[in-house]
Amino acid sequence: MAQELITHWPEANRDNFGKTPVTWQHRVHESPLFSDEKLIELIENHPRDLADFCTMGDGANDMSSWRGGDPGSHSGEELLKAVRSGRLWINLRKTFNIYDEYAAILKTIVGELKALTPAFNPVSMTGGLLISSPTAGVPYHIDRSDVLLWHIRGHKRVWVYPIDEETLPEHEVEEILLHEHNDDVPYSEKLDDKAIIYDLEPGQAATWPLHAPHRVLNQGDMNVSITMEHSPFNTIMQNGAQITNGILRRRLGLNPRIEDQGFASRFVRFAASRVLRKLPLVKAKTAHEAGYLFDVDPGSSTAVRELGGVKAIA
Ligand SMILES: [Fe+2]
């Protein structure tokens, strides 16, 4: 079958998709929808409640340095300039769901992936546009849903780690799933020995197994990528099962292991999680994004002006 946007799909991806890290080639980056002009238009007009403006420490190796900021009333042009010269990471969430011309790309991709691999069977799918500075990165973390990263402009290095007791103890996964605002995963440089490294160029895409820890560092030029999150039923069920496991571990001192739990056990635990989540058994940590911690300042070297406190999100 001729593929419109996916130009090379290695044979092994069909079986490995979702099970091991995989990459493929596409030509989404050839679209005029990712020109400077289009980015400026998007940044300026995207609903502010769907736009994240973040910064991070130098080297992006510490999730505690990750913080959200206020883009203020700067124009799209000024904000894109701030991304070019500073250390910013912008996520225009749902770009590929709310604008017809971008949604058309998502629709085509979903159709192509469904034809290429039976493992791709999303219940829902969202697509965000990431625009980030030459020195920006995303520290070591896991995502709650399956993610496809489509690289469009610039160069970035992605480290993907296996899931084991050293890279990510199971109780840490539960901790993240139980507390919506907790993304802290303990990282040390020695874990890098276990990582697969991808140097992504425009036209490449990658995905990895659910909950595989990963980190990203841009390689000296402004980056544009698409992050597509899809939640197949398996993922929804596994997350639910791990939430139940987390509660059992914390309240009853049990030591459940997700790997040992087959479909029936996961399903029961998933169903239980829908009930347990509503009970005040586990206290959520304070919301991290309770407010802005910096103002975007296109005139400063990192485009970040620290606030020295928290500013409420209007
Ligand atoms: Fe991620």
C-alpha cells in the first residue's frame, strides 16, 4: 500500500511497535504548515489554556528545574524570537485536533499506522506541536500515555531507557500515576549506559514502550516536533491496574508486580482503579503548575525573567 506521509517503515516495526523503541521515516516536515510564518501564527493565536511555555536548567538533566512561565502579551513573532535565542520549550497542545489543516495530517497518519501495524489501535489520539530552543531539553521522565515523536525541524538527541528496577522501580511508576502532578523520576548519569540514543533529524519519528523513561536534549538549533499521544485500551487498562497496585502496596503492604499480571488480573485491577481513584486513600501532592514561575522575556539571554514567587494563572 502506498503511504502518503510515512516513507519508510522497517519491516521489524510491525512486531516491535510498542514493545521496543522503534524509528521510521516520514515526510511530514515537508509540509508548509511548519514554516516560521505558520509557527508565529500558531503561537500568537493558540488558546492560552492549551499552550505551555516552560524552561529548564542548563543541560536539561534535572526535572526539578522544569517550570512553567507566562508568555504575557508578546506577539507570536516576539515569542518565536524568544525561542530562538533563549531556553524555552513550548507545547501547543491539541494543535492537530483543533485546526482542520493540522488535523488532516493526524488523520492521514492514523490511517497509515493502522495499515502498517496491528498493534496501533488507539482509542483516542491527540497531537501537540513542540517548538523549543537550541539548548532546551526535557529531563528524564515517563509519559502516562503512548507517545509518537515526529521530528520536523532542527536536531535533537533522545535517550530511551529500558524499564527495569534500576531505571524505574515499579512503585515510582505507581507514584506518578497516583499523583497527577508528580513527574519526578530519579535519574543518575550511570543509567545512560543502558539507553538507546537516537539523533533525530527532520523526517524521522520514534516511539518506545509505555512508561519507558526518556530524556531529550536539543543539539544547537531551534527544534520543531509533533508529539502524538495515543491511548490504546491496553494502556488505559495497564495504568488503571498500576494505580490499584499502588494503592494495595501503600495501604495493605502488598507487593504486586504488573509483569506477573495477565489480562484478567489487569482488567479487575483497572476496574477497581475507577472506584479507588474516587476514594481519598491517597493524598495528591501539591499541584506543580499552580502558577507561573517566570515571565517570558524575549530581551534576556534565556528569554526567562524569574519572578521569585508564584504568579497565579489568569
Ligand atoms: Fe515524554
